[in-house]
Amino acid sequence: MVGRLTATNGRIRQIGSALALPGALILSALGMASAISSPEHWWLGWITLLPMFHAIRVLTPSRAALCGGVWGASVFSFCLGAFDTTVSLTAQSFVVMSAVPALYAFLGARLTARVGFSPYLLALGWMGVEFALAPVGLRHGLVASTQDGGLLLGAFGSFTGYVLIAFLVAYVNATLLSALHSVQAAARGARLVARAGDDPKPVVLDAAFYHFFLQVCRARPRAPPAR
């Protein structure tokens, strides 16, 4: 009986782990579409790319590309459902919004496998995504369009300026993800310390601050994809 319950719990955990990233990607796409269509939700732009960058960091290029395609198609679908006029709701736009993030995630995962996870390089690559998405019809690009309710767009008056905003937003997303992974790694180390009888709190706090400081101050390549 106990063995069956253990096996069932293991299967539930496996299913939950398998659905976690797709669910996060869909929620991220919903946040992106909401930030584009509603200026008051501009703050979502600063966190909505986290699942995409997580896929780039830990998955193989082919799986990361699949995640990128799901994310782009979901963004288009949510814009379609909201009848958002900022996006050209055509078949061509659907193909572009699905294919471009998929290609970006594929190349990003390959780059990460070679040099490690670099927020700076990924943010530079996102500038190319903004140019590639121009046929979709977004007046301010994709990521920069999330800042219609913020202060950044008022300081820029050209498409090049909007791409620079997209670079900044993508860089903050990737840096935040690196910091979160560093804190998670510190917490795992602290659990090992706790098992040995020491107080884990100083270890977690010191390591979290140290890694967050490094990630914010400069781009620091991380480990290649784990799977």
C-alpha cells in the first residue's frame, strides 16, 4: 500500500514538473498580451520573459525552440482573443510571432551550451527579435510596447529607441532569472549545511546578496543547459 502511494506521488510530481514550464509560458504570454493592450499593466513586461529565458537556460535547443514557439503562438492567441488592434491579426502574423521566438530560443540555447547563460548576449539577441517582428504591425515593437504605461517610451522617439528599451527590459528579465537560479543554488547548499547541524540562514542571505550583486553589475555566463 505504501509502495503504491509512493509511486502515485512520484507520478504526480513528474506530471506536475512536465506541465510547469508550459503553464508558465502560457501565463507569461498572457502577461505580455495584457501589458501590450493595457498600459496600466506595463510592469508585467519586466518579468514576462522569465519562462522563456528559463527554457533557454536549462533545455536543449530543440526543446527550447518548441517552448519559444508555444510562447509566441500564445501571445498572438491572447491578442486575438482580446481583439487587440496593435497586432495585425493575420495568418502571416501568427507564423511570424510563432517562428521568431522559436528561432531565438533555439539559438539562445545553443549559445548557452557553448558560453554559458549570458543576460547581456541574450538581450542583444532580443534586439534582433524586435526587428524580425516588424511585419506583425506593433508600433513600438513587442517588448517595448509593454511600456506604453511607463516613463521609458516618452524618452525615445524612434524605432531604434524602442529596440533599446527592449534590450533593457530583456536584460533585466535575464538578469533576474540568473539571480533567482543563484538563490536557488544557495538554498540547496544551505539545506546541506542544515543537515550538518549549522544555521542555514546566514549562508542563504550572504550567497543570495553576492550572486544578485554580480548579476546586476555585469553579465556573468552561467552553466550550460542541464538537459
